[in-house]
Amino acid sequence: MASDEQKAQQHSHVPQMVPASPALKKIAPYWYPYTTMTKMRWIGRELLEVVSTEFRDRSMEYYRYALESGVTTVNGQIASPYTILRDGDRIENVVHRHEPPVTSTPVRVLYHDVEREFIVVDKPGSIPVHASGRYFKNTLIEILVSEFKFKKVYPANRLDRLTSGLMIIPLSPQRARLLTEEFTAGTVKKEYVARVRGHFPEREVVCEEPMLTVDRQMGLNIVHPEGKPAKTVFNLVRYDVNTDTSVVKCEPHTGRSHQLRVHLQYLGYPIANDPVYSDKTIWGDNVGKGGLDLVPSDERSAPAAPEHLKELTEQHGSPESLARDGAGASFSASEESNKKGKEGDAGAEAREEMKEVEKPVKPKLLPRETGEDIGMGSPVPLSAEAVGVITRLRNMKDEDEDWGRWRDVVFRAKGALNPHSLAVTPPPLQNRRKRGGKAGFVKNPPKEPKARPNNRSPKAGEDLAIAEPSTATETPTESGQSITPSASIDTLATLAFPPTPSSEPQFTTEEIASKIAAEPPTPDINELLQSDHLYCPECYMPLHPDPKPEKFVHFLARAEIYHELGGL
């Protein structure tokens, strides 16, 4: 029989479903422990700067609040927003994951070769192959494990999230290695069918323009001479005069991300309903035909609130800016001394010395506050045209999510973020540490207290800023210690990440508590809440409206795969 721990692990693979439109598949939000090693581009930078430039799902102010809540550790020690990351650092973070819904069209296993250890699946559009960004359980890999009960799968290639079609999925590392070699050698042939705008040429068209990823957050790729080699062969299947669209057969000879979409856009025949590469409001009337201007530009602008939220952000402060917190910090002790002192030459000398020691404190602007984060991850300098495309793409995403980042204010009136009394498992000893690796929660974590008023949804007319926690009932832990809701962050930090004698915590629990207490809540927080805006009661995230099902797939599908075993 399986042990309780094995049963728990098996149960953890099964996502909890929530009610949704028949066209959508949604799973309930869940706490997730995330572990990674410091990337080269993070070395020497502050943790808050890294988090706010790598991710855009939440506001700047929220990321700082979450870090000050103690849910992130570096090498097992609670980290500050201002912790400087070093090479080899292991970062653990607990997040409340809100996965976007995907299509309810099921994944289908069309063929299973038990002897040769591979399957052929039909992947619907909107489902990513690998875990990335906000997607984890709603991915092809996790669906094959949780719903089809495959122990593990090893994809040797991928399809874009919005692309549907056939995939060969190995079921063992050995088969995955062999198939990868075949893809590399070109013995596996792939064919796609796309519906594009305009009348595609009757003759065969070959595009060999190199491609480059210039924005990881938006997943934007462009044709660029510094990019990786890419080759696609296109042939017209038929043209529809009524819709002015063409059905085109596409044969990629390389496997770059968004290769078919970008090459078709470059040729002037973008995929008809591509949400990124065929939108005139993003690319202009030319829709990227012939590529973008390549002249580097340093022009950047700070992100601006949408028109209908500008008055609100001006009145209460923008959650996308931290500069207002230091607005009054430029009045230093040396200036105070100058005001008070008229004590003669000795006093003047002392004041001059003070000026040398204490400089006026100016608020530090992070790259995301100034717009400098655009292009930080690009391997080449960006042109003004490319910057404009990325900016408009970001605004389009914000609009699709009901401008959630600009409404991200509820946590101002809350206590420290408390992930259901869960704690990440302590990292291994330094000499046994692995790079990355999947994190987990401690075995038998403290049970959730019955009363958690700080994590409930606000009621109409309720003043969240002065809500007090009710008397807590102590909950025993496995070690015999007991915790209360108000002390859970402190106690769990000690239980899950005990400080070693040789190293002090980078950020003590006392500092966390004092910083959270010092955060001034907005007095009229209820005025910031609109009746039609809902917030997650666990992490206070503004809940985004469901996407329209028609945006879940574009007119591009992998139609056939030819393998050495024969046509599939």
C-alpha cells in the first residue's frame, strides 16, 4: 500500500477544478513553492529590482510588500527587498498561483507505442507544453501526468501555446535523447497549415531571416541580423476571395520560437487572427512587414495609468511607483542642522563636516518605474520602433486583465502575506546543493487557524485599514511548538529556515514585523474598491476577467509529422 506521504504526493498532482464557462477549463488558485538559482543577469542586483523587472503580474508596491512579508528566502535565510543577489544563490519563494484558464477542448492521445516508449498527442490551442510564467497545472506535461496517469513524460520539441496540433512525446530519457538527435539531424519532418491575411503568392516562398527574442516578458520575437538562423518554406494551398485570406502550408527547417508567425509577418502575410503579430494597433498599418527599424534608441517613458484610473492614482498614489515613499526623504539631518544653527564659525565648521558625511537621501527609481526595464533582457539595443511595439503590447495585456496592476491596492490594509501556514522545505547543505530543483512544503505543516479575518474578502462599508485579528487559538506543530495567526510568519520562519550558527538572517523577523507595521494604510481604502472588482482573499490579487474563447487559438496548426517509422 502507498504511504500517507505518497498518497499526498499523488493527490497534489490533481488540480482542483472551479466552475467556468463550458468553453473554459479553470483550476482553483493554490500556494506553490518556487525554487531557482541566480541567473547571470541577476548577479549584483537587488532582489526587488530583479522581481519587478522579471515579472509584471502584480504591482511594484505589491512585490515589495510580499518580500517584506518574509515569503522569499535566499540560501535558506529570509531575504530583504534590498538583498543583493550573488552567483550561486538559491532563491526560494512561495506564491499564490492564479493560472489563467485554458480551452476545455481535451488533450487526446492518438497513439501509444509501449515497446518504443512514446505517444502521439493532439494538443489544443491555449495549452502550453512546459510550465512557464503563470502556467503549471494547465500545461500539457502536467495534464498527461495527472489525467492520463503517465508517470513522467519527456517532450523533445514544443508547440507554441496558441498553436494546436500533433506532438511526439517520449516516455523515457533514452527515447527523448534519440528523438532530439533526429530533430537536430532533420530526419523528422513537420508540416503546418496556417490561414493568413491577403493573397499569398502562387509560387513557393522561402524565408531565411534570422530571429531574435527581444522581450522575455511578452515573448516577443523579431527578425534581426544578430538573431539565430531560421528557415521556413511556404506554399499556397488556396485563396478565399470572400475573406481575403489564404491557406498556406508551412515547412519549418529550424525550430525557433514563433518562427512561422514571425516569418509570415515579415513577408507581409500575418496569421489572420494572431493576437500579437497581426494587430495594427501594435505594429502600425504595415503590421511589421519587412521588419522593424534597427537604429538603437535610448528613449524610454515611465508607465502611465489608464485614463479611467489616473485620478485615482494621483489621489492615492500609484501602486506602480515606489518613488513617493521617499518623496520626503531629501530633507537630511545636515539641512536640519543648517536651519537651527547660528552658532558662529565652530558651528559652521561642524555643519560643513556634516554635509560631507550625510548627503540628501533621494528616492531610488527602479527600472520598471522609469521604463528602463524595456530592453534590459534584449541581447541587442532596441530601436524606438521596437520599444513602442513592446510598450503597446504591455498595455494590451494590461487592458485584457482589466488593468489589474493599477488596481492592486487592497494589500495596503492587510497584515503580512501568510501562505496558509505553509513553509518551504529547508534547502540542502551547501556541499549537497543542486542547481534549481523543485521545492516542496514541510511535512505536516501547521494547520490553518479557524479564524483568519486578515485573509477574507472585504465587505461593503467595512474599514479594512483598522480591522483587527480576533483572538487566535494556538495550533501545535510537529515539533511541539505552537503558533497563532499573528505569529505564524515569525514561527514558520524559525521552523522552516532555522538560522545556522555561522550565518545571520539577511532580514530578521523583527524587521519584517516593524516594516509591515510602519506601512501607512490608505485611510479611505474602501473608496479604492469598486463593486465590480473582486480580489483574492488569500493574496489580495485583483481577479482578472476570463478571456474570450476565440482568443485561445490562432489559425495555425501542426497537421503532420513524418518520422522514420512512417507518416503519423
